[in-house]
Amino acid sequence: MTRPLDGITVVSLEHAIAAPFCTRQLADLGARVIKVERPGGGDFARAYDQRVGGEASHFVWVNRSKESLALDLKQEAAHAVLQELVAGADVLVQNLAPGAAARMGLGATALMAKHPALIVCDISGYGEDGPYRDKKAYDLLIQSEAGFLSVTGTAEAPCKSGNSIADIAAGMYAYTGILAALLQRGKTGTGSHIDVSMLESLAEWMGYPMYYAYEGAPPPPRSAASHATIYPYGPFATGDGGTVMLGLQNEREWKQFCEHVLLQPQLAADPRFDATARRNANREALQAIILESFAALDTAQVLERLDAAHIANARMNDMAGLWAHPQLKARGCWREVESPAGAIPALLPPGRQSAFDYRMDPIPAVGAHTESILRSLGRSEADIQALRAAAAI
């Protein structure tokens, strides 16, 4: 079955999350992704932990369906291999330290002068220019610079996202930017340079709180897992130690909630709670009423009442609950992919496709494809052995 990016070759100088997440999604659509790694240790994300049969959790998530090429780019012979690969590639992706690619002759200007159809995507913390260009940019630091921490957490303390949200945002915009560039090249025959920054990516996702605080207005308060301005909207404990999330959006739902969930229909007309703003202003009193009611019920009973009243709700799952989620199972979202640790479960990319199947190929060991890639470039066995003897591969 033909996939959208079959025949597209991507060379990636990548590490950690942002660039690997981008290129994995290109591989999902059929692209050949050649991941250039350091001989020996490879991508430093391989060493983050050993939670997946000895492999790192971050790494197995974002590196399936790729070919690993081990090159010591400090050596001229290895650099020549990379230049030859890039000459035959459609896309180059890199998230090295600021300026590192250009110092190796892999900057967008130099490469596109030689290869006009090439698409070059640079991913960095702050972009290729501006006063912050050379600052180190880890995910948590970008969450802070982008204001994410200022609106996330409790009134007493900010809280970072539990996943690498800034890396994910940058990876997503790099991925969609490359898809757009491929479409544009199909019209013009010319490649392009994509300069993606983590700060700009996460700033885009902060659009609602930015506009909420327009022209110096107070920003949304940190309200933990509750909504900043709507109540009840957030987590509530149940009698069996569980937690349910629920959200009320309007007065009709409020009346349904009082009658069919709390079994206190008279509460709907209580002047403390008879409008969204008043429920929000008196949330402590309302919280006490709700928790007292839920304390007599287990989680399943609370969810049953909420469903019967057509109130939006969810169980607060942990990771074990997500692994076992019945909806993911029912929709056939799981596949197995091979890895150096053996077969492991992997989620299909979001979005069912009727026209093709996503690519779900193995997660490579460091340098697993080095020799096959070199042979595809026409290198002889003697050439390969010479490179290996020099530790260039």
C-alpha cells in the first residue's frame, strides 16, 4: 500500500525529543529517515533511563521506523559520507546546538545553494537570530519563558507539564512545516528553509491565556486541575479513594447536576450558586457539598450518575489505566514494534487513515544500518572496513 511520503528521504542530525518526534512522524507516513548518531553511545536520549526492557522510555517513543547511521562527524571521512547522503536527500532536519550545523557546512544557506530542492529544517530553543539565539534551551526552561508555568499549578506554586510539552510543540510545528514545504516544492520545484523555535511553538499554544491577559488585564489564576473561572470544573474525590473529573458549562447542566447527581434539586436555586460567576465566587462552599455527596459513592457510581445526567466527566487515570484503556483497545490503537529489547507495544499515530497503513517498523540499535547505508552509497567493503578502523563509523 502506497504511503504519502514513500520515496522521501530524510537525513536527521537529531537528539532528545523535538527533532526525533518530528522525524518519527515523517517515518509514520512512509519517509525513509536516516538518523545520524555518534558511534558508541548514539543519541544521548538512549541513556535517559532503562524502563523499557533496558531501553529508554523517551527513545522508544520517538525513534521507531528509522535507520541508525553511526558517524563521527569530527572526522573528514565521516563528514564526506554525510554530505553524500544529504545530496540525495529531500529533507535535512537538525536540532544541534546553535550554530553547530553551520560550522560543519550544513547550514541552510550553504546546503540550498548546492541543492536547491532540499528542505532544511532547523529546530532550536529560540530560533536562528535574536538576543536569545545562543541560550541553552531545555524543555522546562522554555515552559518558563513561554509563561506556561505562570498559569499552571496551584496558587502557592507553579508546576511544569508532566511531559515535554515544549519539545512536543516544536516537533509538531517542524513536522507540519516540512509537510507544507514538500507540497510547496511540488508546485515550485524549490526547497525551503524552516526555522522552528521551541519558544515560538509553545507561545502559540499559550494564545488563550495571552489574550485573556490582553493589555495588562489580570492573567488566568493558577488553579491546579480545576478551571480558573468555571466551577464545578475539575477533580473531585470519591468514597473509594478514586478521583473523577467533571465539567459544567451552563445552567441547564447545573440543574441536572443538582437533581440527578447530588440528589439535591433545591440547590439549583441557591443564590450562592445560581449562576456561573456565583458558583465560582463560592467554590469552597460548593466543593464541600459535592465532596460530602461523593464520599458516600464509589467512583463507578459517581460516573454512572454523571453519565445519566449527561454531565461531561472522566476517570482520572494513571499510566496503568492508560495502558489498559478500553477505548484504545476497542479502536485497535495498539501494535507491536521490534526494538533492541524485543517486541514492545506502540500506539498507532492519531487519526485513522482509510487510504494507507502507518509505518510501524523497529526501533534501531546505534549504527544498526551503517553498513547497509554505506553500501547503498556505493562504498566497497574495503571502504567500510577503513572507516571502521579509523572509528569514523
